[in-house]
Amino acid sequence: MATKEQLLDGLRKAFQGTSDIPQDKMLFTYNGVIYPSATCNIPTFKTIETFEAREDDIMLVAYPKCGSNWSMKLLHDMVHAIYNIGPSSVIPLIEFGLPDKFEKLKEEPSPRVLETHLHYDNIPKPFFEKNVKMLVVFRNPKDTAASMFHFYKNNPLIPSYNSWDEFFPDFMAGKVVWGSYFDHAVAWNKHLNEKVLLMTFENMKEDLEGSVKKISEFFRISLTEEQVKLIAETGTFKSMKENSNETHGDFAKVLFRKGEIGDWKNHFTKAQSEEMDAKFEECLAETKLGNMLKYDVYCKW
């Protein structure tokens, strides 16, 4: 089990190591998808193809900037409350780090809480062969795009954009880290089953306590009403951000910004909004995820 200091040290090393990476080498493409060189590498991608999954693994899948750090905090608190198991000895995103991390993961006690931003098609097959339950989290695409823009802007691990207008077409074309939001969403809409719990950032903001209860029941983590309430109270985005310097060190300013719904209105032009509306209509309208995102409520002026 990792100490907080060990995890922070790992984040610091990734953060500080960027000074040695030229701008044109900060990103690389693997199987048609862009990834950051500071945290991902091809040997690790090849190794995760044979990842040794366990049936009782707890897996979080989320497109970047859709609430993954928030969701991971909730999952860790649930597991700790019942099993007294702390965070992993390595950063739990399976695509992060060097291949030797998987030897360390073999030593982790069950249930392991793991995470990925990978597209459905790139998630290691053993997770599906073992019928691992997965919490899949999405956020409305306009706020996701706005948050991703600031992620690029504030993140020394990846090259920045000069402006929102420069960033927007790349986001729409999937030319950003971890690929197209809409490709991820369409793929998951095709593969929803009893082993997948689909949640949205907006659902969690509306009713965090209810969301904690729903997630814990899905993973069969038997929390008391008092535990559910406490996890929700300490697991708000506001609470996480206030403690982020202690929990995430220098990387806090990259991961925790506003955590709000509707910030996209501070970025989108009318034409960009209409372009996103058309893309949503093409890809997600009248689907389960599309309905859950409440697009007409959160993404219209």
C-alpha cells in the first residue's frame, strides 16, 4: 500500500521531468490515438494487453476531464470504509507509468481500484473476459471541451494551445490526448450491459449522496446510511479542491479548476455551439448516454 508521500513523489517526478522533453516530443500516437509522453509509453501499452485482471477488480472508465479524479476519490473512500484498503502503491491509471508497475499491482490486495481513460476498444481484454464491473463516467461534451482546454493550458506535461479558437477544432476532430470524446461515447453506448454502471458528472452534482449509494450497491459494497452520507460530504468537488495541494501537490492546479456545470458558455461562440449541437445530434441523440447527459438542459443557451 502506498503512502501519500510516495504518490506525491511520483507526481512530482512526472511534473519536473517535463523540462527535459522538447515540445515536439511531448505527445506520441499509438494505434491512432494521441497520448502524453511524460506519463504514457509504448512498452506499457503492449504490456497492458495481457493485464492480469481479477473478477473483483473495481474499474473506473472516464474520458479525461469528465470527473475521473472525483469518482476515484469516492471509490477509494467506499473501499476503505469496508475493506480498510488504502490507495494503490502506483498511480491507478493503468496506462500510466512503466511496465514494471504491473508486477506491483499483482501484489495489491483485493478489491483493487483501477482507472483508465482508454477507448473501449483499447481496454485490456482480460477485464472483459473476467467480467469485471466498470463504472463509466461521462460529462456533457461542451463542459468537457472547456475543461480540456484549460487542462492543456495549465499542464506542463503537454504542449499548450494559444487560444480556445485554436483548440476547439482539434477537440472536435479528436486530435487531443486520448482521442475523440464522441468516439468514446458512441463505443460505450454500443456496449452497455449489467456489468457497466453509466453515470454522468451532472448526475453526481445533482445528487452526490444518491450517486454514492448507487455506485456502492453496484459494486456490492455494503455501506451504512451514515457511511454514505460521510463519503458524500467529504467527497464534494469543493472539498477535494480545498485539500488538493496536500493530496496532489504541484499537479493540483492541473486537475482541479472549477468543477462547475455551464462554464462552456464562457468559451463557445454561437457557431461553435451549433457545431457541437449537430455532432451531438449525429452521435448521441436518443441514446441512453445522450438522454442521461440532459443536453437540452445543460448545453443550450
